[in-house]
Amino acid sequence: MSRPGFDLFTGSTRSDWVRLRTLIVLRWMAIGGQLAAITAADQIYGIILPLGLCYMAVGASVIANLVSGFVYPENKRLSEAEAMLTLLFDLSQLSFLLYLTGGLTNPFALLILAPVTISASALELRTTLVLGALAVLFTTLFTLVNVPLRLADGVPLRVPVVFEFGFWLAIVIGIVFLGLYSRRIATEMRSMSDALLATQMALAREQKLTDLGGVVAAAAHELGTPLATIKLVSTEMMEELADNPALLEDAKLIRDQADRCRDILRGMGRAGKDDLHLRNAPLESVLREAAEPHMGRGKDIVFTVYAGSGGDAKQPLILRRPEVIHGLRNLIQNAVDFAAGRVWVDGEWTDRLVTVRIVDDGAGYPAQVIGRIGDPFVRSRSTAQDGMTRREYEGMGLGLFIAKTLLERTGAELSFANASDPFLSPDERPERCGAIVELVWKLGEIAAPSQGALGENQPIKG
């Protein structure tokens, strides 16, 4: 989900979201409003305007819209440069019209905010900075130099200088504030959208692996009996063909190949999940399966499972859902990445709850981000520390968000904390001194339903 480098005149993935038709429709609305304002000022209020130049400015927008509508298809999406030039045209046209109609004396000067706000919501930062700077420049120019509005008797319509300065200052502050506000909201929405997409992709990938493992497991389970029969019959044939070396070799070959098929299917089906016997597993087995890809990375992973108050002595059977496996795997990966040498994975169950805690002996979460852990694109450690301790992975800031989202879908409640005070000296810190992630499920949400005989394996639906 990393974003490519941005080039102002080659386009960007963000600007591809802006349709030309959308800007054309907005421009037609602006044209209608401008014509109505000019006509009302002239016919109703008797304000003297340079109508020829005013209608020429509006006509330029009409021509631009007509040309754009005829030249480009309706579904045309603008590149960064095209979107910037389109908004720059609208900004320039509006500024020229305000110059002709009294500058800041015209109450419609507030509309100068529109192009900058659109840019902040849809385009890149540097485009927004360019348009914002030009908007401030144009506002300043038509404040200092403009064609004053005149009433029917020829008297210029003026406002106090203090009021005019205040209006100018309000527009400049509005450009900055609305630009920042719009960009902040749009960025958070895009980040959440990107993060949710990454979550869906991760879940889809895990589901595909689950389905593939299920096919292999079902094949291994169902072919076990035929292969055993082939081996038995071939063994009997070898006994009867002891005096026929040529056929004896063929019988041995059949037996050996049956053994080979059995071994291949056993190895491939080890992680299968669609076999009825493998749709759930004890809590410790699920935790070990989630941690398996990170067991050989030079860090000790210690598993501890125990019954809490009121819990049955026997481990509960946990549903092996892809969300649970992938979410736990991400959390364990994060702990292994930043652990000094050891990670603890604890499982506890009672008659109502199942709790999993993942603790490492690293430096813990930075205090400034611990309250925002789980938000998309928020790193759980500082960049400097990433470079020192996380050499195996180049994080995207999405791992914890994906894990949190997937696990919450299964009913888990997650909490993040540090195991010790970061200001303690190394000698004063306890063994479990790093980051803590605690997951709590209600037993009924994650435990496999009790059942009698499993019955036949069902056909796997592709």
C-alpha cells in the first residue's frame, strides 16, 4: 500500500479519483450563479457594471465547459496536472470577475475558497499549496486594484477600510484553515479506505490458503483408504509372484508408489483446515500455528496455557478461522520483530472468557503513540528504532490495524500497553518488560460448538 513518488506533470493515483464531468457540473452551477448575480445587480439594484467584460468572463467559462464536454468522454478522469489547470482556470476566472465587480466590496468574494478546498480534498499537497498561494495573491491584487461598484446615481459603493482589511484577512485565514481541514479529513478517509482494502486483501489471502489447505487435507483423508488397499493388494501379489521376477518388480513398484503418494499427501495436508477433524483445535495448537512462521527467526517464543478461575481443566476447542490465525500471526510477528530475545504467548480460559496475551522483552510502545495504536498508517515504534531492530521487515504501518480489524470481527477486544516503566534502568526492568497485547473473547464467540459424531467430510465447494 505504499504510494509511488509524485510528479506534478505526470499525474498521481490520487488525482485519478477526480472526474472531469464532476468539475464541469460544478462549473455550470457557478456559471448560473454568476449570471444570476450580474443580472440581479444590474436590473434590480441598478448597480453600474462593465457588463461587456463581465459577460466575457462568464462566456470564457461557458466555452471551456463546452469544449471539455465535446473533446473528452464523460468518464474522463483527470491527471494531477489536468486537475490543477482546471481549478487554476476557475480561480483565475473568478478573480477576474471579482476585479470587475468591486473586489472585496462584492460579497461573493468568499467563493474564492472553493477551488482551494476542492484541491485540498482531492489533489496532492504541492498542488494545493500552489493554488492556495495563488488564491491569496489574487485576493490581495483585486483588493488593491479593482473596478469599484457604482450605484445608479454614479456614487461609488465603498466599505470602511478596516472592514475591507478584515474581510481580506478572513478570506486568507479561510483559505488556510479550510485547506488544512479539508485535507486532514480527506487524508484520514483515504487512509482508512486504503487500510480496509489491505485488510480485505489479507483476509482473502488467508482464506485462499485455508481453502487450498482444505482441498489437500480432504484429499489426504479420503485417499487414505484406497491407498492402503492398493498397498495391501500389492503386498499379497508380491507373495504370490515370488517365482516371477518381472511381475514381482512391478508389484513392488506399485507398493512403493502407493507409499510415496501417502507420504506426499500427508505432508501437504498437514496444515489443511477443511477436514472436519481440523476445523477446530485446542487453544495452544491455534497459538502455535499462528506463531509457526516466526519460530525460526532467532527469538524464543514461550507458550503458556492454563485454566483461570472457574475454567475447565481441559483446553477449549477454538475455531480455526482465518481471521483469528492471520490476526494472531500479525501480532506475534510484531512482537518478534521488536523483542530483544524472547516473546511470551499466554492463553487463559474461564467458564466465560478466553484471554490471549502476547508480551515481548523489547523497548515497548512509544508513549506518544500508544493511544493511537491500531489506527491505519501509525507505526507502533519510532522510525529510528525500526532501522535498528526491525531489519527483517520494512513496515507499512498497517500490520496492527489489519490484525485489530480482523480480530475484532471475531468478537475480540484488544488492548495495548507497556509491561514496565520505560524510564527504569535495564537492571530494574522485569523480564517481561516490552509491549503487551491482550485479546479477550467471550467463550461462546470463539469456542467450537459442542457436537457428537462428526460424520462424513463434506465436498469442498470451489
